[in-house]
Amino acid sequence: MHSITLIQGILLSVMAIICGFDFWLEGLYLFRPIIVCTLTGLILGDLHIGLLAGGLTELAFAGLTPVGGTQPPNPILAGVMTTVIAYTSNLDVKTAIGLALPFSFLMQYIILFYYSAFSVFMAKAQQYAREADVASFGRLNILMILIVGITYGVVVFLCTYVAQEPMKALVASMPVWLSHGFEIAGGILPAVGFGLLLKVMLKFEFVPFLIVGFIFASFVHFSNLLPVALVGTALAIYVYYNDKNKVIIARPENNEEDGDDYNDGI
């Protein structure tokens, strides 16, 4: 089993703070698991585990999105802890995904608490808006962002560095059937996430491409995912130019019957 050093714990905390800022602002999408896991693996010195954890965890979170008051598990803690657990406990990444979910839920409950707690600042924000006090209004927003970012850093430091020994002991004490159950659950989660994404985005006319891709990925032997990516790229280019040609044909420049120009678009 590997151990996390103090420097690595601090670096993970700094990374979590930056990703926490981005999660709150939704600016660069650095908080996505595929990026968080990769950066975590890079800090821990095992980029291979980071990439594996990032791919699986991103699929698990692909279709999870906030709807109203319902919030999905926190992607930052899920990415960090999946990689950390797999690294420190020598577990399969699929098993680590299941074990990382409690940390992810914990962080999301903290964020939900902030959503409610920050409402006390609304009176001040409205006052600054009425007075057109841009500087004070900006400082108020920066204060809330700093609170969220620092919280991410503290939680990640406690979970990854301070609690690593109890976490190792917990993993070592788990019976085989329980760890196998976490492995099965972790293997199912990416399929569930991708299924949720398809439920929202999939169009019926693209189902044949999905079937072709599934057959190609399942029954054709290949050493990496590059052939699948190239096939997907080829199909995307074909659909793009085919639809483009349909638009051009459906919208001629001149109407021969009445001589009117079609300049209004579709």
C-alpha cells in the first residue's frame, strides 16, 4: 500500500480549492472527474491510475446534473477519493468508485448547506445593488467564493492525508464479498451515468450509429480506444456534411416559381 505525504496532501488541497472555485462559478469545467482524477494521479505520481479513474468516474457522472433542489454527488470529491483510494489501498478503480461515494455525498451536503446559509447575505447584496456599490457587491461575492474554495481544501486534506490510515484499516478489514460488491457497483455506475446521458441526448435517427459502435467495441479486438474514436469521428463528419447538404438543397437561393429570394433562413 502507498502512503500520501504531507506535500502531496497540501497539493491535493490546493488543487481542490481551484477546482472548487471553478465548480461554484462553472467557468472552465475543471471540476469534472476526468480532469480532477488526472490531476490527482499526477500529484500522487501515478498518472495511469488517474487516467483510469478519470475515465470511469466521468462516465458515472456523465448524466448526473442538478434538477431543481435535487443535487447529484459532488464530482470533485468523487474524483479525488476514487484516485486516492485506488492508489493507497491497491484496489481496483471500480471498487474505489463505490468507496468514494460517501465522501462525495458528504461534500455535496456541505455545498447544500452553503446554498441555504448564504441566503443571509442577500439583504446586504440587495442593499449594495440599490446603492450601486459595485466594490462592496464584488467583495461580498468573493467572500462566498473563498469560503467554498477553502472548505474544499480543508475537506480534501482531512480525507486524503489525515484520515488515510483509518481508511486503509477500513479497506483491509472489509470481507471479500463486500469489496466484491463495491467492485460490481462501481462497474455498473459508469453504465448508469452513460444511460442517463443517452436518455437526454440520444435521437432516434442516431440509434443505428449507437448499435454499430456497440458491436464494434464489443466484438472487434483492439489494443486501445483509438479505433473507436476514429470510427466515431468518421460518423460525426458524415452526419455533419450530410445534414449540411440537406439544408442547402432545402433552401435554394432563388425560387423559380415566384422569383422571391429565400433570405429569411429556416
